[in-house]
Amino acid sequence: DQTGHFAACEGGTFFLDEIAQLPSRLQAKLLRVLQERKVRRVGGTQEIRLDVRILAASSADLREAVERERFRLDLYHRINVVRIELPPLRERTEDISLLTRHFLERFAREMEREPMEVAPEAMEALINYPWPGNVRELQNVVKRTLAHCSQPLISVEDLPGDIQNHAGASATGHSGGFF
């Protein structure tokens, strides 16, 4: 009697994050749902018609996953209707200060704290960091820094060690390691 995720999205949008990590067994089931626009509840006998828009995201290259036989070609073609490519954060450095300020305001409200500012050197360190974890990493760094920083101005020293080390290596012209 439970309403499933697809049925709960009736008339709306169903978001599938990191679709490339979906096991092949579930890829087949998803393909069937997308083709037939019907689902059957677990243990049920009746099929339920769906009117759901699917939005899928992946940090992996789905075309490459298809070539390596880790993602179904037919499912790839089914979901690849409108493609929006968003480069990683390290290629969109102009977004870092805007996102940092947004996350600072948001988390300050959630933590019931006064708004904080980022010192220019700290912002430069954030901009120059390669962000292997992308926007989620930036979000967590801002949240962690806000939780640990007691003064109203965030300095480089308030940032996590990875970012401090990268900022120090960038300032000296070294990429880390021993020389």
C-alpha cells in the first residue's frame, strides 16, 4: 500500500543522481519504466501509469561507461534527450566566491550565527584550490570552517589543512612534495 518514489513524483520530476553508479540489474528495470511509463508496486499485480519527467545526473562520462559496458547503451539513449554539461568547479573559478558567500549566509542562518566575511587571502586560497570534490566539497569546507571559526573574518589559517597546504605550495611555486 506504500506509494513508491516514482508514483510519488506523478506529474512532476524524478531526480536520479549519479546514474552511472546504478547496478546493471536496476538499469534494466529503469529502462523498462522509462519505455513503458508504468510501475508495479512490490508484491502488487496492478501496473500504475506514470507521468513523470526524469532528470539524471552523473559525474562520470556516461559515453565512456557505455563503451566499457558499465552502462546500458539503450538506457543512455533513452535518458540523453537534453544534455547540460556543467564543468567541474576547478574550471569555473569565477563561481567560487559567489558560492562561498551563498554557503556562508545559508549556514550562518542555520547555525543562528552572525554573517561572516572571508579575508581576501582566504578567498584567493579557495579560488586556487583544485576542488576534487567539486561543489559539495566547497559546501562542506564552508560549513566546517563556519562551525570552527569564532571571529567574524575567516582567514587562511581557519581553512582546512588541504587548502592551506595548497595555498602555501602555490605561493612558493611548488606543487607539493619534497625537492
